[in-house]
Amino acid sequence: MVKLPDKASLTGFTQKVGEAVKLPSDSPSDSKAPAASAGVSDDERAKIEAEAIKKYEADLKAKEDAEKAKKYAEIEAREKAEQERLLAEKQRQEALAIEQQRKDKERQEWEREEARKKAEEDKKRAEIEKEILAKQKQEEKERLAAEKAAKKGQSHTLRNVGIIVVILIAILAGAYISLISGVETFDGYGYPLSYQANYEVFVPDNTNCQFLGMPINALSSGGSVTLMVNNERQTLAIGQQGVFPTKHMTVKVFGIEIFNTDYQLTAEYEGVITNKDAFKFNLKTSSSIPSLLINPLSKNVEYRTI
């Protein structure tokens, strides 16, 4: 809508227009003369004033149109920028969705592969356990047959008695530790771990030790300790447990095997007590450990059964 000038401004404008279009015949002395004597008729003056008003209105409208065009351009620019921003955000979200789908697909494939591996491992483990049970039954059958034959074979009896006598003599002499010619450690055979015992063990810091034939070294730092058993290393905080891989151990005296077992150690760190790293050991074995073997198979550690 074009705003027309009010009467006061129109009157002033008309006066200015009249002054601008004065004819040569116009003079101060003739200002009081009739309009016909001034050389410009009232119609002509009204026409000039109408044209001036029309030009004023046209200029005003052009100015308003320019302002409106400028505002429309600004609005369009803002809308275009917003559309570009929304498009960029949409593209970013789509890229994120594609990346998430790729990750989900990889995770699902990994889970399927892990499930397949686990199923294969479970199947193999079941087969191994089945074979072990069959082997144990066969060994038990052979052992019973051997014991039955041993009752009839004096030489076999004398051999067993000789081994026992050697161990007893070594114990009485206080030198049974030196009789153990070797402790060998292998990966676990897979025997069922039917026995377990609990010990509290005190290990000197950063010292090579041995407990029940297991090489042990502990290095404490602050509220944690790095415990190495059979070259397997774990870092434990106070109260934290660590499970070490299952191993198989054989003990020989004069080259004669006197004991063998699968075993698995679970260690819980208790902290530093009397300048030594204290642990609770839970030891699971496939055979019961004779108490006479504990001391000979332990070195540089203090322990007690709990």
C-alpha cells in the first residue's frame, strides 16, 4: 500500500513546485494579480502539481519496492542457506547410518564367526573329554590289572617298595629335595580337575620363586601386582582374581615318574604383608597332591593351607 502525503506536506510541496515552475512574467508585483494575468492558468498549475505528486508517489513506491525486494532477497538467502544446511545434515545422517549398518554387519559376522568357533571348540572339547574319560577308564582298568598282577609279581612289589623306601629315607635324612631330579610342565592334557586346595602364599617381591613346581615371580606397584606363573603374566589389583591357563606337571625322582597331574591356578591378590606380596591360591588338579611333595616343590615362598 502506498502512503499518500498529508495535507500539510502536500501544501508545502505545492508551494515548492510553484516556485520551481515560475514563469518570467511572474514577479513579486504581480503576486496579487489574478491567475489569468500571471501567464499560468490554474489548470496548468494543477496539472504540474498532479505530475509532481505522481512522481513523488512513483519514487516512494520504487523505494518501497526496492526495500521489499531487498527483504525478499534476504529471506530467500536465509531459506536457501537453511535448505543447504538441512541437506548437508541429511547427507551426514545418511552417511552415519551407512557406517553404522556396515559396523553392525561386521559385528554380526564377527559374532557368527565367534559362535562357529565356539561351537567347534565345544565339539572338540567334548570329544577330548570323551577320549580322556575312555582313556582314564582304560588306565583304571589297566591299573587294577597291574595291581592284581603286582600281588603275584614280587619284583613289581619290590620296585614300589624301593621307591617308597627311597623317599622315606630322603625325608628322614632331610635331603629329599635334592632327590627330585626334575619337574616338567606341559600344556594341559584335558583331564577333569576333580580336586582342589586353597593356600595363602607369601612371595618376596621381584624374586624368582617356586610353589608346587610352578615358577612364580611377583612385582608390586602401588595397589597392584604383576604376577607371572609359568611365564604367563597378569596384573591384579587388591581383591582381584586372575585365572592362569591349565598346565600338566610331572615329578620325577631318579628319573622315575612319581607324580603327574593337570592343574589350574586362580590367584587373588591380598596386598603387601610383612614386606611380601600376599596371595590366595586356589589350585584345581586332576590328581590329589601328596602333602610330602609340597615342600620339595616350593622355593623362596612361605605358605599355609586355608
